[in-house]
Amino acid sequence: EVDVWFNPPPIPMTTDEMDYVFGMPYARVPHPAYGKEKIPAYDMIRFSVNIMRGCFGGCTFCSITEHEGRIIQNRSEESIIREIEEIRDKVPGFTGVISDLGGPTAN
């Protein structure tokens, strides 16, 4: 017999909390455990910016509402612009194109 436990998604974050989390010093590189291994779809998301979390859809084929919840949580405009500027100024290989600006519900 096997039990499967589903914990509820965390309490939605405020905009200030989202800004704090996304203001942390992310490396924007794959985890060192990958070594030289190519990661599928990494190039597609390398220059992406997540502006929200959560999804009101609840589609049966998707788990986003299970781990991010159904309540949309957004970042401030200042936080988003700061991340874009950081990509522009610090990420090697940036050519001026943000490949994805959005979040799950934006699809």
C-alpha cells in the first residue's frame, strides 16, 4: 500500500515578499551538479523573467496550482525592471531579448 500526501500550497505572498524573494542574488546558471551536461530547454528560459506566481486555471494536466496556489501573486514594476537591468548588465551572452516575461497564468 502506498500513500500519497498533498499539502496545500503556501499562503500567497505579498508584493513586497515577492520582491524580496526575487531580489535575492540568483546566479542564473544551472546547478553545478549538471556539470557540462546540456539541460533541455535551458536556452529557452535563460533570459526569462518571472513576474508572477499562482494560476487561477486549475487545469487537470498541470500541477502549478498544487504548488503555487490559485491566487495570483505579483512583483512590483520596480522589481521586474531591476531584474531586467541585472540581466542586461551581468548575464554573459545576453543579446537584448527577454525570451519570456510572464508567469503561469500569462500563458
